[in-house]
Amino acid sequence: MAEISFHALILFSALFRIFLILYGEWQDAFMGVRYTDIDYFVFSDAAALMASGKSPYERSTYRYSPLIAFLLMPNSFLHRSWGKFLFSASDLLAGSLIHKILKLRGVPAKLCRYSAMAWLFNPFTFTIGTRGNCEPIVCAIILWILLLLMKGNLLQAAFWYGLVVHLRIYPIIYALPIILFLDPQHFRPGKKPALVNWSSRNSKLSHDLSDTISQSTWAFLTSTITWKRAIFGLISGSTFFILTGLCFHLYGWEFLHEALLYHLTRTDPRHNFSMYFYHIYLRYEHEFSVTEKLIAFLPQFTVQLVLIFSFARDLPFCFFLQTLAFVAFNKVITAQYFVWFFCLLPLILPWSKMQLKWKGLACIFFWIGAQTHWLFWGYLLEFRGKNVFIQLWVACLVFLAANTFVLVTVIRNHVYCPVLKRLELENLSKTLKDD
């Protein structure tokens, strides 16, 4: 039986997404429950306001960069589904970038295709773009940054990093691991990434090498500032501040509050998977104290630092762990946040020793089961009006436990593949040949 090429997979994925967009138009017209995400109507209204020369922030609940509304302006004069096609195209681009990154890391073609399929045919991902959510654009940019860093295109990577932080503030968590990654001892522009031999045969050796990572990572940060780190910080920071300053000039404090400050202080008593849900609900009408904000922030900050200083040299793996932990410990968790780490999951699958039959299925069922459990109580609260706040909060704690279980299991079953120094590579190749 002939192998299906990656181009055929992309074509089938594109046709499938076109079908879902057309189906969504039909469902919106003839059924009581809309297929289109409510955020898409917010984007479209903001884009229409911008097209007429007004501020997109005249549309209540629009809390994104004006660039998102600008990209959707054709909704007003071309077709109302323009944005869905744009987001779905970004979704496909993300799948293509996943394939390119895995090829660059030396993963066999067949495994590259299977890993990319984990994104292209994930129900969470192909529905979020076709329903009109902008997250696929952010995911595609993050993957593009990873690819640029691996190819040594530092200037382009810095520009796109500044842009993506402007679009969605959460990628700021990747700043420190990128700085650690730009160590002059192993980052050489134009050099093919040294992430060789993905197979389980190098499990023990890679594990031994990974033991030295945490010991040397602090030395990376405390070493003399290099021109690569300085250039990356200067260009990415300048890009962010120029774009933010331009938007502030056009739309004033309203932009600053809605697009940036709101997300830093956001509290949501509804549709929130977070362990802080019940406390937010009880205190929603009151201002949170500094102590409360600090207590909520500390677990997230601590976990981020531990992950960064342990895994920064295996950059895709570090990004995945950071994102999963950031979402799991955040004050507000909504379903669209899951896409943030789903786009990074295929990048670590070839290096996982986890067997799908046992641990893999355990992770999948525990995570989906915890989410389904939450949705059951959420339905009773929001659609049936039942007083199940305590039960819903317990469901949030179970969901946190599920995310923590997945995080720990993934770490324990990962074959670490840092960007190794040339001498270490030669030793690695020699050892593998001897085996």
C-alpha cells in the first residue's frame, strides 16, 4: 500500500476545513446553536469599525491587538467568512511548519507525517480555526520562530517574537529560554541543528547528557552578555514597543487596557477551568489584594523557572512544558488556551518513550475525562441554574491534577535532545556506533 505524501495530507486537511467552514455557514443559518465562535463576531464587528475609520474598541469585549481587526477587514467587503479562511490557512501553515521542524531535527519522513497529523486532525485544532478563533495565527508564528532559531536566522526570529508578544502577551514566557538557548557555545548561525538520532537507542546517553543541563544552564544566564542575546533583545523589544506605541497613538489608553493590561489582571467567574475559579467567583465584586495576587502568581512563576532552567537547551520541549504548565496554573483557563500547547505537542512526540497503549492512553483519558467532568458541572450551573459551585470547583482541581499528571508523565518519558556542542556530538555518534 502506497504511503500518503505530506502534500496529500495538507490538501485533504484544506478540503476538510473548507467543508467545515461551509457547514458552519449552514448550521448558523438553520440551527439554533451556532457553529461560529462568539469571538468571531467580536472580531468581525471590530474590523467593520476599523474599516469605517473608527476604533475597534468601540466593540465591547474586543480585547486584542488592532492588527487582528485589520487582518479581518475584508470581512466587511469581501465575505463574512474571510477570517475563518485566514485562520484555517494559518492552521495549515502550522502543520507545515511542524513537518519542517521535525525534518530539520532528523526525524524520519514517516514519523514526521504522523506527528504533523496530531495537529492537522486534532478536533481541538481544526474546529478552532473553522469556527473563527485567531489562535492558529499565534501558533503558526511561534512555530515559525522556532524554525528560524534552529536555522540561525536570529534577526527574523527576533522580529517575529516581538510581533507575537504584541499580538498575544502570553508568549513572553518564552523570552528566558530563548536567551538561554542563544549560548555562543552551541548557537552557530547557519549550522544545521544538532538534534541527531531521535530513536530510543540514545535514551540512556541523552539522559546522561541531560543531567548536566541543569548544572550549566545557570552559567549561561550569568555569563557575559553576547551580541546574539543583545541583538535578539533589542530587535524583539523594539518591535514590540514600536507596534504597541503605534497602537497607543491611534487608540490611546483604551487599547492599552483592553489589549494588554486586561489580560494581566483578568478574572473570570464563568467558563473557567482554573483552580482559582471559586475564589474568583466569591471575590468577583471586590478588588483582589496584593497578597492574593501574589499567592496566585507564585506557583505559576516557580514552575516556569524550574522548567526553564532544566530544559532550555531542548527548546521545543521546553516551550511545550512551559505552555502546558502556564495554562494549568493560570488564574483563567478557557478551552481555546489548549491550542497553545497542542501546536507544540507534535514536536516532542518522536522523542517520547511513552507507549500509546498504556501511558499514552492513560494521559489522554485522564485529561479528556477531567475536562468532561468539568463540562458536566458547568452545564448544570450555566444552563440548568443549579447551585453546583463547590462541585465545579472540585472539577477544576481534578483538571489541575490531570494536567499535572500529563506534565510529569511527559517529562519522565522524554528522551532529551539538547542542541549539543560539537565535541559532545562526536562522542554521541561514536557511542551509538559502538552500540
